[in-house]
Amino acid sequence: MKTITIEGQIRTEFGKAATRQLRSEEKVPAVIYGGAQEVNFSAPAAAFKSVVYTPDFTVIDVQVGGKSHKCVLKDLQFDKVTDSLAHVDFLELVEDKKVVVTLPIKFVGTPAGVKAGGKLVTKIKSLKVKLYPKDLRENIEVDISALELNGNVRVEDVKAENVEIMNSPRIPIASVTLTRQLKQEEAAAPKAEAAKAPAAAAPAAKK
């Protein structure tokens, strides 16, 4: 599991003036929920880049006030005018408490339908799951090797040990569709067969 470390400082002042001061120093206010107590801190904006601007799921080790907090990203807020990062919420991982996170989907295998000339279309790229911290992983693997032409893999088809998937079971995750070339070939096939068929014998002329 990929872990990113962020070193911060405990916040002792709050309000708009204190927040403006932090931003003038290129720092971002943040909070950690879910543990024994709420922790308010700030850290340089650059420290959050590897957490915010990545498609990967990561565990964040927030080191603040002489303590280490294992967390996951919960929420992000951006400035409406400048689009810069304005606030970050983390959820602290507690060993015996389940956590809800969003994990990327990793497709495994080449679909049978793609080998037959079809095109793989992905519908969603991640799943919302509930699990204990010890069961956290970088992604959820979905085997699509048996996916046929015009077939679908749905949420209900995903098997992941010790993971409760919270998305609706019938939502499609991926499908294999006909390519334009394959459609043209299928459309041309009946015409080609008809052309090969022997012409019907002409009726005998009446005497």
C-alpha cells in the first residue's frame, strides 16, 4: 500500500483572518476526523500535491504535534476564484472501525469479445467500498477475460474478500461493443451469402 507523509503544524488560531494569513504563507488548513480527537493543522500547499493530484489510492501519514496519524483523504475544497486548494479533510484510520473509501478498479485480462474484434468500453473507474483498515488495498481487481461481445460486467459480478461494495449491484462496470468495422462485416455477411446462392431455375415455357 502506497503511503504519503505530510508534516504539518497544529493550528491554534481560527477564523477568516487566520485562514488568510495561512494562505499568504502558501499553507493549507486541514482537519483530521474519526480518531480519539479532532486534529486541526496546516501544511505547505506543496505537501498536498501528491495526495490531491493522483488517481491512485493512498494512505496518508500525517505527522503533527509530535504524533503520527494514519489517514485517508475524505474531502477537498477549492477556492472558487483562484481554484487553488483551500481546505483538506482527512479521516483517521482506527483498527476496529470500518471506513468508507473509493478504490480504483484494475481490469485484469483481455476480454474474449475484444479478441473477436470488439471494443472494450469502461463505464466506471472506481468503486465505493466499506472495509476495515487492515483490508485496505490500492485497487479492486476485476477479471474481464471472459467478457464476450455485447456482454457486461456489473458491480454484482465483482468478488473482493472482506470488502462490502456499496454501489448499486446492477450498474455496469465494463462492456464489449461491436466496432464499426465488425458491424459492417456483419451487415455484409447476409448479402455475400445471398450472392453465392445459385439462381432459381427459370420456369419452363408453355407450349
